[in-house]
Amino acid sequence: MSEPTLDAALPYSDLLPGAVLAVEKNIEGESLVVAPDQLVAVAEQLRDHEGFDLLSNLTAVDYLGFPGRSAADRFEIVYHFYSTTRGGGPKVLKARLPETNPALPTLMSVYPGADLQEREAYDLYGIRFLGHPSLRRILLWDGFNGHPMRKDWQEAYFEAESKPFKSRHPVGHHIWAEDRNPWGSNVNYPAGFDPETWSQPVTLRPLERHSGSNGVSGALKTERIVVNMGPQHPSTHGVFRMIVELDGETVTALEPEMGYLHRNHEKIGERNTYLMNMPYTDRLDYISSMSNNLAYAIAVEKLLGEAYKPTERAEYLRVIMAELTRIVNHLFSVGTFFNDLGAFFTPLLYAVRERELILDLFESVSGSRMMCNYMRFGGVVADLPAGWLETCHHLVHERLPAKLDELERYLIGNEIVKQRCIGVGYLSAADALALSCTGPQLRGSGVPYDIRRAEPYSIYDRFDFDVVSFDGCDVYSRFLVRMEEMRQSVRILQQALKQLPEGPIQAAKALGAYTVRPPVGDVYGRIESPKGELGFYLVSNGAGNPWRYRVRPPSYINLNALAPMVVGNKVADAVIILGAIDIVLGEVDR
Amino acid sequence: MAGLGDVVRGTVQIAEAMGVTLKALATKPVTVEYPDEPIAVFPRYRGRHMLRRYDNGLERCIGCALCEAACPTGAIYVDAAENDPENPVSPGERYAKTYEVNFMRCVFCGDCEEACPVEAVVLTQAFPLPEQERRSMIFVKEQLLEPPDANIAIRPAH
């Protein structure tokens, strides 16, 4: 972290005196250190007068033991704001909090989309957001002792601070964790917690914001019942639970419950070296692992600087893989969406057949269909095998366009699909932005915001493609966005295959660089993943392991909009609204 | 009431849909009768590890434990020992006395293969790894030196 520059003309010193405490220069630009009590005022200023309408990333960092930090500023809450109208880079706010009783006001009054991310920061760091309407644990349960992302927290079967774990083989052979610390006796409840009498404290929040046609009609007085949809429910695409309050068949309140697949990906990431995290990112959104690889590689390369800039050929290979991944993801998403609609598996199998051909391409180039682990800092790991380009060329120029036509012909105009989808799950453009939605969900509400166009990363500024958006604001629009985006991806692929240059696939400096030690600093790298904005916020202390490794998961944050979209619809529509968000639980729960 | 036009249009659409089904009947199935038929993977497929030998029978592994350091999940354990000059196990000064891969942890990312300076550890195309119990999922050096025997076909690169 570079030294704060303390000059007289701090931003907002005339409007909000004392709000900005310092301006910090960093690798990418600057960030404002804000007084916690003035945070809401600064955020209002940003939203109302400077056009920063999207709160993209909100996270906490624990600086315990970091050089230059003390107990008075141990925790830091970092906010990244973007403007969907102007494009370009972020506005970064940081609020520093002391070790004892860290608390700051919630941003939910300005950006309602802060909801899930604030709850996550509370859960993992124990930072209280004053005024948050439902500040409960989200990924962990109440019987969990402590806040695991804090640097001084250790799990029951703690091994070592960083890998490789020597403690696993202290006597010349493998030691099983359960021999040292038997299952059943390694659970440590917080003080005063009794699992026998515990019941889940779910508060169904009444919905304040009614958007569009989702009004509840009160013609018939019926008793309301609360139903658990999930975690074992085929419509939730994994182990995800919706607590739904029903009035007849109409949903009157909904609370998403998640964390069943939580493995504390971010803590694991802090113990790995930078390169070791690459295969872990595959397992976030396992449908589109190449995109995750790309986002992580881009974030680390920002941190590492110019020497690790990927070569030309590597940039093209990355774009080709990322766009193939987008097609894979959208095919799968559209297919399972039709499952949710009741067209059981027939459209899905049509979609998956094409997906399989692309996965074959992935397997032949990287060695694995889904867990590709293909990108490296400064390039990619392997060049294309012989014959790959011809197969890809055939797929991109002939097979995929024809098959997309076929899918479109059978699916888009289908009368039943229209009846089920149009007007369902209404989310206005303003609400979508306020709730931090990104990706097809935002573009299905008529906001043409695509990071590939707004803040081009890699070499996306060289390609000619349209940012797809439909302004139906409903499930049908989101479905149309995905269908059309596949066509745009095919367009990008056609151009990329034509322009693909020869040359090395890794930057000279990056060859054989197993341990990279980036300079001290923090960085936020993001891409337009198929599901929305996928970002990695990394803090480096100069060592080989990241100090903080934060994933901004698009499908988790898009769930902010689940309750506002579902409430007022029928319970059967809740299934397709969730399906149209396109969540993957590996990424939601991390 | 549906008019005659609707009836005709509906019939045409149903016929069209049945046409799709009939066309699918004539195409070759893409499914493979695994495990009766071998499944085809690509040459780069990342499956079970193997420790390679030189043509003269010496082990390639020199016990440097770079694979252990590169392993993201801590699945590999290497314990090196000095070679006996009379009867060497590997051509270098040292060899791997113990080489274990814990397949309960391995995620088949291939980073060990990349880290190996002598191309000793490679990921083969073998993917079936079922065992009866967790504790037999740790493969020791003798098992890893054996080439995998599995029902696998390797398809051409493309």
C-alpha cells in the first residue's frame, strides 16, 4: 500500500467537509479513504451527481499484522462503484474500522444491492452494518464459532498458514486428519449456543418495493403458509433454498438461504500461491471455467505489471476460449431454463449436444472438459493441438449458426413459452441497477451495459459485436438476451479465428514462473463472464500468497433481485425466475 | 372456436415437429455403451498419475519435490534419499524413496506435470479410479510406476 497523499484539496472538502480522509494512490488509480460516518453521504453524492449507479463490489479486508497497520485501522471495507452510462474504471471508497467492535452504516438506503454482500462481510469478518434490516449470517450457520476470514481465526483441523502443508506428513507417511482430530469432536459452538434448541431465525422481510405488475391481489382472504423450496429441489439448480410465504399460490415473501456448498474458497485462496488458485477458480462457476480463469489471470496480471502482459497469440486464445465458454454457458442456461418451464429435457439435450462439441475442444486443448485450468499469468498453458483450428472453424462458421437458428426457431416463437414468460419476473432497469445486477439480467432490463464494451479488457476493443439488450424486463427478455449473445459470441469467434496470429503463448518473463511475488498493493480485475460481472479483488503484501483473495461472484449478487422479482408471482413462476437468473451454486456459496 | 386455418396450421406444426423426431431416428447415436465400450479421450486428457522410467529401467524421478510444492491441494508427498552409486534407482544424486499421491485430494489440474524438471510425473489418460475405502486411495510409488490399465481409447487430436 502506497503512502496516503495528504494534500489540502481533498475531494469533496467543500461539499462534505471531513468526509474524505485521504487519497491513496494505487496500482490502478486512486481510492478515497472515507470517514465511516460520512460514507452514506459520499455514496449519495456519487450516485446522484456523478452517475456512479452500480455498486459492483463490496468487501472487507483484515489487515491484522500488515506493515503500517495498527489495531485502530485493522479492518477495511472496500467499495467499487461503476457508472453504466459513462463506462470506464471504478470509483473506489475505503472505510477503515478498528479492531474492537467494527461497525459502519449500511449502504442499503442508497444501493439496495449492498444487501447480500454486507451480510457476507458480516458473516465472514464480523463487521456490523448498522441499519441493515436483516443482518444475519448468510453462508455459515449460527452454530459456527467466530468469523472465519479474520486472520487470527483457525479451523479445527488447521494445518499451516501456507502450502505445501508439511504437517500432513510429519513422520514419513500420510497422517489422516480424522485420526488427529476425529469427526464429531472437532465442532466448536459459540458461547451459549445449544444445537438442540436452536431454530433458524428467518425473518421474512415484507417487500417495500413493488415494481411493475407484481402486485398482490387481495381478493380472497386465505391463510398464509411458509414453504421451503429446496435445498433438495430440482428447480434450484443445486443446493439452494428459498423460504417462500404463500397466499394460495401467490408468493407474498421470499428469503433466499444459501451456503450449503460453502467451503471458504477465499480463505483457501489466501493460503495458496497465486498460481495454485488457478485450478480453484475452475470450480467457482463450473459451467464456464475458462471465464473464471481469464478473470483471475487478468486481476493478477494487473498486479504484476507490464512484464506479465500476455502475448498477442495468448490474448486471442483467451478470447476464443472465453467466448466458447459463453456459448457453453448460455446453451446450458437456456436448456435448463426450459426444464424449469416444464419442457423436460428435450430442449436441454438439443442444447447440450452442441455444448459437448465445445467441451471436446476444451478437452483436446487443455486436458479437461470442465476444469480446464488453462490460463496462466502472461499467457496460456498450452498451444492448440493439430487440427483444433479446423474443427473450431467448422463449428463456428457452419454448425453453431445453423444450430442456433434451429434452437431459435423452436424455442423463441413458441406460444407456450411466451405465455409462461412474458411479463413474469418484472425487474425495472432502475431496480436492476440499484440491486447491483449485472450480465444478462441487467441487459434483459434494457440496460446495455457490457464490460467488454464499457471497459474493454484483453483485446475486446478489436472486435465488432453488438451489446445485446431487451427492454421487456422479464424472464422472456433475459432468455432472448442469452440467445442473441450466443450469436454475438459466434461473431467474435469468427473474427478472432481469422485474426489469430502465430507466436509464443506465454510472455517471456512468465515462462516457468511458479512463484510470482507481486508488488504491494490492491487491485480489482473484472470481466464480463457469461453470468455477469466476475471480479477478483486482490491485496498483495509482496509475498507469494495473496493477502486477500476476494471473488465477486455474479450469480450470488444477482440473487439480490430474486425476492423483488418473485413476490407477487405464482409459485410456479418462482422456479422460472430463479432459472432465468442462472445461478451456479459453486459460485454462490464459494 | 378454432377456424379451419388454425387447424391446418396446427397440423402442419405437428407434422414439422414429428419430422424432427423422425430425423433424429435416422441419425447415429452419440452415446457410448460404457463400460462395455471404451470411452475415447484426447491425448492431453489429465487422468491418473504415472511415474515414468528411462529406457534403461532407471526411474526418472530425482526426488526434488517440486511437484509437491506446486500441488494446489497438497495431494503429493515426496521423500527423497541419496542414490547408492553401485545400484542407482535414478540417474541423479537422489531418488524418491517415497512418492505418494492422495487421490482423495487430487483435482487433476496437471500442475505437478508442469513443475517436473525431468518429466517424471505425468498425467495419463486413465480416469477410472474406484477403490473400496478411502485409505486405499493413497497410491504409493510402486503403484504409480505401473502404467495404468484401463478401458480407454485415445482419439486423434482432432
